[in-house]
Amino acid sequence: MKNSLGVAIEALSWMAYADTGERAALFKAADELEVKEAIELRQAYRLIMETTRFQNRLDYVISQVVSKDEIERIPHGIRSFLRIIAYLKYVDGTRQSELERQVELARQILGWKELRAYEERIALIVAGRRVTKDALPEFERLSLETCHPVWFVERLVNVYGRSFALRILLRDLHPMPAYVRLNSLKPVIQAEETAVELGGSRVEGIDGVFRLGMKGQPSRLIKSGGIVVQDLASITAGLVASPKPGQIVVDICAAPGNKTTHAAAQMQNRGQIYSGDISGRRLEYWKKEMERCGCEIASPIRADARRLPLKTSADVVIVDPPCSNSGVFARSPAGKWKLTSTRVREYGLRQSSIIQEASDYVNPSGTLIYCTCSILPEENEYVIEEFLKKNPDFKVVRQTPFLGSCGLRGFDLCQRFYPHIHECNGYFIAKLQRIG
């Protein structure tokens, strides 16, 4: 357990210091501390994820025993441990003897001299000092109850109403199940065998898609390319795009490549896919995914999605632009503490530019798929509204399959996924067709 705690403290410190995501921070910390045991890494990852998930509530607990001025001066490692011990006590319900053991391990990891100045505060947390809840304004109180930024809580309540918004927010406090799809480009197993192999269950309404069970992700099948780990909503977007063999497809903001390989499978590796992304590092990973999944018809293009160098038009254009990721806070809770309302507005402007650029490559009667893993209308319905006003030669059309809920603001033909309803990432899909 000492290694797990050490990795968790180091990873949380990297996340605070270098704005690193959960998984990247885990691997960086594990490499630095030379921790390789799978069970220790799983324990560390759980501490990282859950401490991050409940972060503002844990900081509120800590603020009861550490002054605001002092909090700002606490070294990253000690602050990370304070959050972990507060999580174990007030959220996880860890028994007293185990809490005391964690404190002893922290002395070994951080050094007893460094920790000595905070021993009294740690003791108060471990003892379960009563947390006083002052009369907070409603949205601040809901922020602590649901563990989301105040502005985000208020925005969701304004968009969805209090009851629906709270169900979304509370669902984010629990991990999200993983999904996989069979890869027809590498048919290594039969569908009938998959449920047993994966320890999961079929997803109704889509062939070859499974929700994973408690066994976790099967590394053998992933490594072979026989299955692709991909969220249910993202898989649905690929099916809505429905590219046919022999067609030309443009996949914009394509890395890491799930939608590209899905398109290639539907096209039976016949036709042409152009996959663009601005990041050279992400495209290197994209190339590995193409090889792993047996995709033979995709060509990478490194370019800003707002200024594509393509000289061709396409039957299907897929636009999955950078977004707030507000639909994946259950899967990646660190994102909610980085997001601001200003950033959301910036995303909306960028998304409008990208979809406008993408529309230039759609053939007459071709289709344009716009999708994000955001649940905020600023990045979805607002973007589509503006696009349609500027481009009367496009219209929103019906989607198949339709597994989600109808869009907002009268966009009933658009599809939305909500974590608390559909048990997958929050997501938005619009299918548009060029008229004539």
C-alpha cells in the first residue's frame, strides 16, 4: 500500500503543478517511483480518480482545520495527502486503524520532518472533526454536494432545470462503464464468445457492441485489434455517419483514431479516408492505431482544422472538434476543475470555425456529422443554429440508430446522450445533409 499511496501523492502533485491528466500523471509518477505492480497501480489510480472527483468537498473539509492563507503555502505533496486522507475519512468511510496506517505511510513517503507541522491538522481529520456547514448560497451548497464548480452547477440548472441538472451532476460522482466494439477488420473471435470473454453484456440496438463487466478491459483482445475500446455515444456517432464501401470520408480532429477505424470497418477497407489532426504527437498514436486495427485506407494530415489543405470533396465529413469534455466528468473528473465559462465560449467560437471549414468539403447530397462530448448547448445546438443561418444549403436530417434523447431548442432530429440516462459519456450528435 505504501507504493500505491506514494504514486497517488506524486500523481496528484503533478496534476496540480503541471496541469496533467489523471492517466498521464499516474504513468509519470509510477515511472519516477519505479512502481510496476499492476495491483499497486490500480490502487493508486483509484485514489487519484476519487480524490479528484470529490476535490472541492475535500478542500472544504481541509479548510476547517487549515487557514486559507496557510493552504496557499502548503507544498503540493502534503496538500495531496491531506486530500487523500480527507477522502478516505469523509467519503470512503475508511476505518480508523487504516487511516492511522496511512498517516504512518505518509510520514515515510513525505518525511516526518516535512509532515510534522501538519500533524495536528491531520489528526483532526482522522479523528473525524465535525465539519461545520455555514449557511451557504444555494449554488455554493449544491457545488459541494455534487462536487462541481459553482458556475457549472448554475449553468446546468439554468439549462435543464434543477431536478434534471442534479441527476446529471450526481451521476458524475460514480465511475462510468467502459464499452468496446468488435473490429470486423480483424475478426479474431465470434460475437457469441465475446460476452463470456469480456465478462460483459451486449448493448441492445447495436450489433457487436458490448458493455464491459467487472473483469475489466481484456488486454489480449485489445492488443490484437480484435476489439476497440470506445464509448457507446462515440460508436453511435460512427454508425450515424454510416460511410459506404468506395466512398471518400474526411475525419476532422481524428486522433486518436477510433472514428477512423470504425469508418474503415464499415467501408470494408474500400475507399479513402483523410484523417486530420493538429497534433503531431497524437497523429503518431493514430498511426499505431491504424496498424493495430488493420485500417488500410486512411491517410493522415497534420493541419489546423480551420485551415485544411485538402483538394478533394467527400461523401461523408465527420467533425469531432475540441470541446469542454463536460460530458466525460464521470470518466475524467480533473477536467471539471480546469473548465471555465470563458473557455466554453472560446470552444464555441472555435467549433463554429471548424464546422464552417469542414462544410466546404461536403459533396452535393453528402453528409456532415458534427459531434462533441459536451452537454452544454453553447457547443452544440448554438453552433448548429449559427451554422444553418449561414449555410442554407444544409439541413438537419434524421439519424439511425437513435439511441439517445432529442436535442434541445427544437433540434429533435439531433441526438443527445446523458450520463445518468444512457450510462455513457454525455454527448451530442447532429447529422446534416447538403441540399442538392
